[in-house]
Amino acid sequence: MPFHDDREPSLVISPEKNLWHCLGACGEGGDVISWMMKSQGVSFRHAVELLREGDFTALAAQPVKRSTVTKLSTPLNADAEDQALLMQVVNYYHQALKQNPDALEYLNKRGLNHPELINHFKLGVANRTLAYRLPEKNRKAGAEIRGRLQALPGITALR
């Protein structure tokens, strides 16, 4: 069993149902998201983001209590000037909106669905996924980039 020492085969994986269950000491089980959470030491939302990115190699990794290493690529260039860094954040959330059917439907219901409007004003959805792509704040690189972002006008979500 990847989550504890076990001398007998006790892990049952059902690909048809996308479920797993340990018949051994821990008795735990769940779906692919719970496996990712347990094996990578990440939150539910972070696990979903990893799976959305197609990072299935992480599914076979050894378990981690709580990971502080970024598992998703960062869309930001830490060496960029403040204005360019802010635009990278804007572009990230703008792309997030364009890929989010629920957010687009929300805009549509309010009559804000013209593509030129969305693109001209760089409308976006702050779905809190950018933080999963930045180094953790307890890492030097994470403290630097998060500190810079927090100092920019209008950025408060990464605190």
C-alpha cells in the first residue's frame, strides 16, 4: 500500500468506477481526487487543478503529509516589472474566464456576453487557482513573488 507498510496485497483499485480502497491497516478509500490529495499532500481544489492539468504522474507518487512544493507551472515571470507582472495576473484570470462555462453563462445572463467586451476590458474570473501555481509563502521564491503581488494595487487575494 503506498500510504503505509503492508506485507500483503491489500489495495483494490477499480478503474471502471475510479475508486480505490485499502483492505489493510488503514481501511481508507475514495476516488481519484482523494488519492491525489493524500498522495500529494494538497487540498481538494489543488488536487482538482493537478488533475485538470493532466498531471497523472503524481498519482503514483509516495504520500506526503502536506506539500509545500509547487506542483503546477507558474504563469508569472518573477523578473517582470510590476506593470508587466500585474498584466500577467490579469491575463491569467482572463483566460480562466474564457475557459469557464459557468462564468461565461453568468456574464451571458447579465447581457455581458459580447466577445469584444470580454476581450477589450480583459474580464476575468478570480477562481483562486493562481495561488496553487505560485511557490508557497514559506519558500524564498514564494515569499518574494507573493510579496510583490500583494504590494501591487488591487491585489489582495494572495494573502
